Amino acid sequence: MTVNSRATPLPADVKAAIRQMKQQLRSQIGDVEALFRQVCDKIEAAIADAKADEQRTGSAWPMVEMQTLARGEVSDETRAQIKRRGCVIIKQHFAREQALAWDKSMLDYLELNHFDQQYRGPGDNFFGSLEASRPEIYPIYWSQAQMQARQSDAMIKAQSFLNRLWTFDSQGQQWFDPDVSVIYPDRIRRRLPGTTSKGLGAHTDSGALERWLLPAYQQVFARLFSGDFAAYDPWDAAHRTEVDEYDVPDTTKCSVFRTFQGWTALSDMIPGQGLLHVVPVPEAMAYVLLRPLLSDVPEDELCGVEPGRVLPINEKWHPHLIAGLSSIPALEAGDSVWWHCDVIHAVAPVENQRGWGNVMYIPAAPMCDKNRAYARQVAEALEQGRSPADFPPEDYEANWQQRFTLADLNQNGRRALDLA
């Protein structure tokens, strides 16, 4: 899980903005070194606790049974553990048989429409200098399987549960509706048995340069940037719905606020077979944000950050965090996996993989003005079978047979696209 040394030089205006930002933040914080040591102590203790759980139980990840969640019987202790770790697995979110049937229907859909003959290669370079093998991500958005999962009652209940782990009423404002999440169509991963993959280096999404330079993010991290780490709460949604990522041509971006990123397993998954890892500490973002302010980082750089790319985490600049990466445990088809939008994550390498590694990417993106605007764009893309606006305009499905249409939306789906 390494980061390649190939990096695009930052434009002069971006370097100037970085220098100015660093001066401002150091002035606000005061003793940056002391604050960073405080952050390191907290994160190292949290990682040690997670690793102890991993040794004792086989996983640092909290788990919730879908039936327990659906009945509203998740304990306060479990909720607290999810917030402490910033991640959770929902066991049998969908029945295993349902997930396997969706997996087969995805393959049938691809074969019916001759995807292999049409595929033109990856449409962007969003992951920048992160080490990654040949893409296993299919730019398909409108299959019956994907949309049925997105608009299902089970998904709505899970997203509401996850959204409600956040503080969404603060500073005299309700930042989002926790019980309605927009449909955010993302792609699928199909990894064949026997695959050898370099994996994907540790990173976070939802803004890289933006996390330092945008005024809205300055508000999100205001307590940290004023030197009060103890008052920083990664679960307070204040101002997060006001963040807009920079629009960099020919790159993927995210136009919605996601409380959690997530995916749903369409195959069983075995430990050691190229699985998802996270640093199970949502406060670790404080380490990432403060690290470039230390004296060993060039004044016009941010530890490898580039415009229009994910935020890279690496051994050189973030050794404490790399040491904290923790794998998901063995999964069954139908389980879903979720992690807080600030949580650092990676995909481990694998050689000659045993079994399939197939997933649908489905996040939790609660309804707010920002997300509503994107939902309306999604509805237009669905109607025309085009790629969603946040992704390269590859538009494979425009004329495909058996794709999902507006007429197939149920009440959940219509509400999620602001059509009801």
C-alpha cells in the first residue's frame, strides 16, 4: 500500500495559496508541534485499542446484524463503538441469495450488452500517483441490480441509521435530513479468481487541497485550526454540506456530502485476498491536516497532495497512520461495509486471488440542498442512460437493453431523486 513518487508539480498560484494558508494556520494555532504531539498521542492510543481488538476477536471493525438494525435495537454501546472506530459492517444487509442473484444479473447485463467489446479503458486518473493495478472497476451505473439495492427498504433503513450517528442539528441549523438519502450512482468492481493486483494506496476522498484551502472546510475544522483539538468533533455535520470540491477537468469528483462511504458485497470474501483496510480512527484527519504545517515539509507543499486527486496517505509523511491500517474480516455476499467520510482507507494487494471480489459502491448521502441539486442531475442521467455528472462521460448504457429506467423507481427511489 505505497504511493508512487511520480507527482505533478503544483501550479504557482496553488503554491502561493499554500504558503499563505500555512502562515495563517500557524498564527491561529500557536504551538503547532505541541498540538501535533497531542494529536499523535490520541491517535496512537486509538490505533492500539483497535489493534488489540483485532488480535483478540479477529477484527477491529464493529458489526451490526441487519435484523437488529431494522428493529431499532442497536445498543448505545455499539453505536459508541461505531463512532469511536468510524466504520461498521452490517451483516446480511441483504440475504446472501439476493446478493448472489444480483451478482449474476450484473454479469448477464454486461454480457447481453457486449461490454467487453465496447470497453475503452479507464476514463480518468482520479487516483493520481497512488499505486494501483489495472482497473477492475466497471463504469456501469444503471443495472437493475444496482438500482434495486439503492432504492430498497433495507438500504434506506441502513442509511438512516448511519446518518443519525452524526450531529445534524448544530449552530442553530439542521444541516441535512437523516432519513432521506439521495441516490449517488457509483460503479461496480468485478475481480476475478486468480487476479494479481497491487491494490490501492491509503487515501481519503471528498477533497484534498480543499480540506486546507476552502472557506467551508476551514469552518468544518475550525476548532482544530484554532488549536483546540479536544473540542474537534468529526461527527458534527456543521458546514460540511457547504463544501464544493474543485472542478478539475478530466477527473472524477464528488458533488455530494457523504456521511459514510460504503459498498455491498456481491461475493464471499476471504481475509488476505486483497480486502479493504481502514485506519479505524475518524480523528486521524487531524493528523493529516496538521502534518504539512511541521517544519520538515516544504513550505509550498502538502505532503504529496495534488489538485483533482484523492488525498494520499503514505509512510514518508504519515507513518503512524499507515501502521494503523486494519482489514475488514471475512464477509458473506450480502454484507455491507461502511466508513466515515474522513476515514483513511486502502485496498490491499493480492496475488492469485482465491474466489471473486465483487462489490457495488453505495454510500450514505443525506438530503440537503447540495445533495438535492445533484440528485436532480442523477435523475436526468438515469433518464438518458448517461454516466452521472461526477464521472467521466463514457455513457456506455445509453442504448443498453434491460437497463433501469425512471419508470422502475419505487417511492424510495423517487424521493431519493427529489421526484416525490
